[in-house]
Amino acid sequence: MNQPLSRRDFLKQGSAAAFALTYLPNLRKVAPSDRLRIAHIGLGGMGNNHMGWFAKLPEVEIVALCDLDQDHLNGTLKKLGELRPDTKAQGFADFRQVLDRKDIDAVTVATPDHWHAQIAMLAFEAGKDVYGEKPLSFDVREGQRMLKSLKRHNRVFQLGTQIHATDNYHRVVELIRSGAIGNVHTVRLWKTGLPPELGPARYQEPPPTLNWDMWLGPAPYSLYTPQRCHFTYRYFLDYSGGVFQDFWSHIADIAWWSVQPKNLKTVSARGEAPEGIGDAPKRIAVDYEFENLKLYWTSEPPNVPGAEKRGIGAFFEGDKGTLICDYNSREITINGQTMTDIPEVAQSIPRSPGHQQNFVDAVKARTQPESNLEYARQMTMPMHLGLISYRLGRKLEWNARKEKFRGDGEANGFLSREYRSKWDLT
């Protein structure tokens, strides 16, 4: 069995893959007046990927970098100087100073999950387009508000599901939609790998280079401990949802794009709590029943052919055959014959110029990119609902039209949360 792909390995490999996806050699010079002026907000691992990807696009000028950790900010300013020695980008500790600048066209957001939605909405209001990291939002209500704000201010949004741009995902969609494996009635999604053992809390004074109160922002107040900050924040339900939330958008994306699940009816999750200070699930299994589909998420590969060699994947079951895929590979099995492609299925979806280039092109054309907000919201919402079912420990009934649980006030209480008043900026 292949070893599970950790997030750190994913980021390392993703950087190289995304370079191939996004840096299309282009020797022509772009006039400064034609360049998209971008600022990067949040400069951890993925934020540095954002900076590196966009720095390689001739049509982009990076004019500002922002992080509330001075060490992160200084490190990324240095890296940008190495990539673009002529840069005049300024550094900021407060994203609001970035949004106040009238000369910035768009921002990328790679902050911890609990800040994604609010910064995006404030950017929309400031007349800026947004390339935002996944997940789209912290909860269902934030996603609803984001969509309304985007439409009100006529902005462009791209979710950072970089795998969406691959030829493999495009081809999987073409094969599924062609009817090659018939009517798809079941989809199984999985991601192996466990969270790190965080141990007991190590409460202490925050580093002098970190604005801890602002890092917490809209989330409930907590004393500082290194486990809650930066990379390992994702293993706390106050800010994220563990491995499940971290990888959902990357693999659920191919299911929503291919099959378009409709009218969710029920959600039933069970799982295992972690040891130590974290509280996001160590393992989780979620059963979803849609009008047109049954969808299952597991933390281990399902018992289907080909799954055991993939640390992350999707398995589509149709009435004529099956298709299994991960980020870079696929296998179709029909009548006992397994193949990697069906040449007779024509290419019907235009290929991406690269995920970041797709965003730049959309901003210039004032159109929505492939991983647009409306699509991303529908794809992200079931992940939030799965975590709610896990927290309550029971099956929940969902009203897809009203976007509420049926007759369950306790569950509906998890669809949104109040921001800390100091950081309720929208």
C-alpha cells in the first residue's frame, strides 16, 4: 500500500506540480499598465506558494505582502526579492491597510480557515477580486454571505483548488459525463493520514513578532499555545476541521464537477477523537444521501479495486462500470476490462491555462473562473454539515431548499457562530 500523503508532502509536491500548471513560458513583455496588481494576505506555507506562483506570471505585479507574523512577512519579502529583484512590494501587518489601497486590483488569501470568508467579503466591498484558499468558509452562513457580497459588488473569486486545473480532472469529468460507466449512483471519497499528536497544551506568552489577538480574530479567545497557531491550527474546531476539512475540497471537487450531487437529504457521521489538545476528528466517516446519489467519505481506502494503493481518491460506481481516480491518475473498468482512457469519448471541456492564470484571465475579462464561488459553496457545504453531525454524534436531516436542518435547533446552531465583537468587521 502506498504511504499516505501528508499535508507537508502535498505542499512540497504541489509546488512543483503547480509550477508546471501555472508558469507558461511567455517571453513577451507586458506593459505596466496592463499588469494585474496583486497583494498576498497570509504568508505561511500556502501563502508562499501563492506568491511564487503569481510572481512567475508576466501579467502580474505583486505590490504588497501581508502577515501578522513579522517573521513570516520578512521571510516572504526576501523570497519575492529573489524572484523579482525589481520588486517594490511593501509589507503590512494588518490586511485592512492592504484593502485600503486603491492601486490593488486583487488579493490572494491564505490565512487560517477562520479568517477566509471575512477577509474575502471585505475585499469585495473594497472593490478587489479574490483568489482564496480552501476551504471557502468556516461555516455555512459565511458561505451564504460571501456569495451575496460577491454578487452585490460584482467581483471575481477563485477557490484555491489547484488540482481542478489538471488535465486528469478535466478528463475524468468528460468520461463520467459521457455516460461511459452509465448512471453514477454511488461515489466513495477518502483521504488517509492522521493528525500529529499535539500533546497537552503548552500555554505561554505569544512571540513578540506575532499579533495573537488578531490571529484569533473572529474565533473564541484562547490563551496562546504554539499548537493552536500556524500549521497545526487546523486540528482545532475553533479554526478548522482536521484532515477531513483540509483535503475535502481537493477530492470532493471531482465528484461535484462530474456528477453534480443534488438536494442533500441526510448526513450521518461517526469518528474518533484525537489524543491531546486538538479536537478535530482523528478519523471520520460520513454518509451523505442526495436525491441522485449516495456519497461516502472515509479516513481509510474503501474496499474497492485500486483504492488500497491511493492515499486519496474517488471511486465512482455506475450501472455500466466504475472509475477510480486520484490527482494524477484514473482507471475505468467496464465489463471486467480496465483501461486508463476511452479514446472514443471526445474532449468537450476546454483545458485550463493554469489555475492562477485562469484567475488572472477571469479578472481581466470580468467573468467567473472554473473554481468560482457559487460552485465552491455548493461543494464545500456538505463538509461543514459532516462536521456538525460528527460533533453531535447523530444522523441529521437536511432541507436543501432552505439550507437548514429539519426540526433540529441544536444542529442549526452550528450553521453559524458569532464573531468576537472586536473582530466582527463585516
